[in-house]
Amino acid sequence: MEENNHHHAHAHERTDKYQSTLAKYHTALDDDDVRARVADLLASKAVGNNTLEVKKFLFGCIDLTSLDTSDNDEGIMRFTQRVNEFDNAYPDLGNVAAICVYPNFAAVVKNTLDVEGVNIACVSGGFPSSQTFAEVKMAETALALADGADEIDIVISVGKFLAGDYETLCDELEEVKETCKEHHLKIILETGALKSAANIKKASILAMYSGADFIKTSTGKQQPAATPEAAYVMCEAIREYHERTGRKVGFKPAGGINTVADAVGYYTIVKEVLGDEWLTNERFRIGTSRLANLLLSEIMGEETKFF
């Protein structure tokens, strides 16, 4: 009996640790207020960022993504070849930031990629639902890294978050970050499943607290995916976290980024909330494949279908 009580006291202490961390941040957000603030910000600032220079920058922040059930070695090889060829086709433009694939294709990309400065990112941990054993998440992460991944994108256990089980959620993420060591870990919140701005803010803080190098909006496999409101809340969380800890965590919107105007909107939010220090592909990425050709078309001034 004695031991059981002790165990409960310990578990309670752990839960308090997460609650007291969250208590240091402004998480009681009102969704309508967030919506209004984002609308104002975009209305007043976005048009000024609709420039050639910004579009070139955004292109260099793309995580060029192929996450299809039908992907195979040949297709991923061709996909990677296009990135190789881009350097010759457009010598004046910077290449994409990374190629993002399922973990079983890390080796294919590694063996095919022959340009400098493009990272290999892998989605890991039972993507996109994150509904698998913690041991599988660690193993999948380790295998992807062993096969050549530079970065890992993993989804939080949304179900555990919604149930208030922050301890299991964070322990799992901390273990994944330990597995990644110096490699970047991008933690996906799946903001569409979190529903409220308050939940998005809390999940952002817990992800950063657990070692995220980036926080990312969505998998793109669930609707709604990225929204300007989610981005705004996440950037505010990054800013507050930096003020408290001195650590600069990156931001990645992903999913449903269909137009250049969408991308310019996310750029605007990062610039206004986080400032110029975040306007580098070390701290800002966009997860999309559709956008690459659209940005290229606007940069070149004519319709371009390179990728």
C-alpha cells in the first residue's frame, strides 16, 4: 500500500511539472480574437511581402514532399533527380531546403541526391496518425537516420494530448529527440485535430519543452491542414518560449498550402511575430510539393512545370 501511494505522489508531481510549465505561458486564447488579429495582420502587411525577393526566399524554404501510398523506388529516384537537375536548369536560384519522404525511401534519396545543401527529411513514428508503439517510433526514427535522413518529422500523440496525458506525450517526444541527437526534429501538432487556439498553444509549448527543433502545423493528411490562425498561435508560442529559454525553435506550415499568396501569408506571420532572425531556412520551412512549380512560375514570369 505504502509503495502505491508513493507511486501516485510521483506521478502527480510529474503531471504538475507540465501544468506548471504551461502556467508560465499565455494559453487562455480566444479563437475569435485570434482570427481577428490574423485578419488585421494579413490585411495590413501581406501585400508588401508579395515581392520577387520574398518568393525566391520561400522557394529556398520548401521541404519538397512526396508522401503517397503509391511511392516506389523508381518514382522517388526520379523525384530526387529533378532536384539534382534544378541546379543546372536554374543556376541563379537557390535549391529547395529538403526532400521529404517516407523513411523507407531515405536510402534511395541518399544514393540519388548529388547536390549540396539539400537535406533529407523523413516522416517517422507511425505517420500520419502517430498511433503505434513508442518502441516503433524510436526504431523507425533510428532506421531513417541510419539510412541517411538529416531530419525527422514526427506527429505528437494527439489522442494523449486531448486526454490530458502530457507526461506520456512528452516522454515519448523526448526519447525521439534523444534518438535524433544533433539531427533536427520537427514535431507536427496536427493543428486541425487540436481544434482550439488554446490547445494549439499548449501543444506548441509541450513540443518545444520536449526538444523540438521545429514545430510544424500539419501532416497534410487531415483537414483542416495549415491555417494562418494556427501559424499565428504557434509563432507566438515560439516567441514566448524564446523569451523564457533563449532557444530559437523553427516553424513549418504544411498541408493545404495551395497558392503563392498562402505562402506569402505564412511568411508575413513569421516576419511580424518572430522577426528577421526567423527568416532563414534554418528556422522556417514550408511543407509542400504543389507550391514549388507555382513559386517558380511567378519567379520566372511564365508558367513553369519543373517538378
